[in-house]
Amino acid sequence: MSRFIVSSDSYDASVSALHNRLFFRLFQVGNTLARQTFKEIGLTTVQWSVLGALSRPRVQGGMTFTELADYLVVSRQSLDGVLKRLERDGHVQRVTDTQDRRAKRVILTPDGRAFWDGVQPRIYAFYRQAVGGMRFDDKVSLVHFLNRLNEGLAEVDLGAPRAPPDGAAGPP
């Protein structure tokens, strides 16, 4: 695992400002996505992600709680709260894993499948409108760059928390 230690020798204000702007825009996009998915689809982004993950053909038998949390890159506490709401609505169910009786599998219920299938036209329209101003190649490139950023984030290890260098800016 790489260690990226901030030192005064490596600080470049213009690069830092660009990075700050990039991560702030990602923050804004995440918040806009969260707001719009609930407004337009009636689901939170995590609910949407859980239902989408469980609707994939290769996980018809569900996923363990841990597999689902790892796949979605969410905390166990956050996932538990979302699953409770989805269980209450009849969309998912937690069942004992047949391989490991200590583990729970999360499965999409028939009502959950019907709900997910019924909301697909709205999701398709949501996607189409959200990326309507982008060319196909731009979308492919964006996916590529987001994958690279996600890989880079997984490698970050600063050691002990450190204060930002003097002059580091907040959100643009």
C-alpha cells in the first residue's frame, strides 16, 4: 500500500486548488444525485443501490450482509438502517445463509422485484436526462476516470491525521 505524506516540499497551491475543486464537485454531484433520486424516483441512493445490486441475475440467491456492504462501499450501520426500511416495505428479506448459519443473506422479495421492475422506466428516463448533454465517448471516459479515482482513493494512506498546509483553501 502506498503512503502519501504531505510535506511542504510537495505542496503546489494551483494543483491543490484544482484537486479541491474536483473533490468539491464530486461532493456536489453526490448531493444532487441523492436529492434528485428521492424527488424523482422516490428512493434514496442507497435504497436504489441495494435494489439494483440484488436484482442482478448472478445474485438471485441474494448476497450476505457483508458482501452487500462491501459491494456498495457503505458502512454496516448505514446498510442496516436502509435494509430495515426496505424490509418494512416488503422489498427485501434477511434469511439465514445455508452455507454459514451465522451469516444472513439479503434477498430481493417477489414484491421487491416487481417494484424494481416497475420503476425501471423512470430510472431509464432519469439516466437519459441526467447525461443527455454528454456524448457516448464522454460517458465512457467519465466511467474510466471515476474508476481510476476510486482506485486511487482505495490506496490513500496518510498515516496520522495532519493539518492542511498553510494556504490550503476550502471549497471553491
